[in-house]
Amino acid sequence: MSARTIRRTLGVLVLPLALAACDPNDWLTDMKQQPSVNTWQAFSMDSLTGETTPFRGNPQGSVPMTGLTVASWEVSYTPSMQAVDSLSRVPNPVEADARSIANGHRLYQVNCAVCHGELGDANGTLRQLNPAYGFAPAINGAATAARSDGYLWGMLRNGRGLMASFNRISESERWDIVNYVRGLQGKYPVPTGQVVRPGEAASFSRVSAIAPTVPVLHVKPTTTGIVPKAEKAADDDHGGH
């Protein structure tokens, strides 16, 4: 038997063993097999560079149609004190008018009040649920009031510590939140309290026109036209229609 024939024979014998040792799930993908990422996890398809922006944020390095106030190459999206401090000098271009305050109120209640409280006093829903969750600081006091608008905006952009990035909110609307927080600090009067629930379509800003809505509280579904089972069974027994 020639060497060439021997190689062919060995190849035929080894190939089934090699294929049997491979799990198709390791190298085949389809619509049934997709990566799953939880709400606040970071997502990356690149194991070397990695994606550091939380999944709820806009993709790292993306540029909105309106442009960027500060590009990622100028100040990174790293959730660190140094990065946020670097944004302290960014001026607030949005006037704290009625429109900005109303929009800031809505966005604050949907995104921020759960931790920082409706009044900015850190008595948020999480803390009310369990005092051990009261890790968010109050933002209506002198310490936060002493920070610049750019610093507060930078916290929303980058996040820091336990606070995740909220760059899924557009840049201009982040300034609306900053203007509203200044009101909570006493700079000018602002409305407080819940205006919309996070699951309602109105809680989004031109992001989704088909977001789910929440039924009005304490309203039961109508039963008009529904025939009780007992009556229906009796009609069937008597041949009713």
C-alpha cells in the first residue's frame, strides 16, 4: 500500500471522529442563538479593546445627527472622577426657560428620581423599598450646588461609581435635567412630583412612538358583552343561541 493511499485511509477514519468531537453550537450561529446583555451590563464584540459604555447608552464613539459637544477623543466616556472633572468647564448652552424645566422635570422623574428622590433629597423609591439601597447622594444640597453645570452634565454623560452613564438621553436634554436640578437646589422654583411613569410612551423623547403604555390606575377592564360561563352553559343545555 502506497503512502498516499495510507494518508487517504487515515483521513477517512479520522474525519468522523473530528466532526463528532465538535459541538455545532460552538461554531454555528442563527437567529435562535444571540448574545444576551442585561440592562446595565457592558457589551463588546471585541475582546481586546472592549466596549465600556453600558448597554443602555449610545454605542461608544457614535455621533448624533446634532453633533457632539465633547468628542470621545477629547474626553473619554470612562466613568472616573478625572473624566467627569474634565467636563466641568463645558458651558451650559440651554436656557432654563419653561420648556427646559418641564422637559427636565419629566426626564428627571423617569431616570433619576428612583435613586435621588423626587425632591433630590436621596429619598428615592429604592431607599423607600429598602434603606440598604439608599446609596445615592442627595443632590439638592450645597455640595452639589457648588458643582458647575458642566460637571453635572458630565455625570450624566459618563456616570461614576454606582451611577451608570445616561448618554442614551440626548445631549441637549441632559442640559434640561441640569436646569431642573438647579431648581431643586433652590435657584428658582420648579414643579416636583411624578409626571409620567417610566413604562409610558410619553417618558421617551422621540425615541419610540410605539412604546408600551400603562393602564390608568384603579380602572378595571369593562365586562360589557361578556356572557358568564354559568349562563352560557344553561343556554347550551336548552338549545339557546
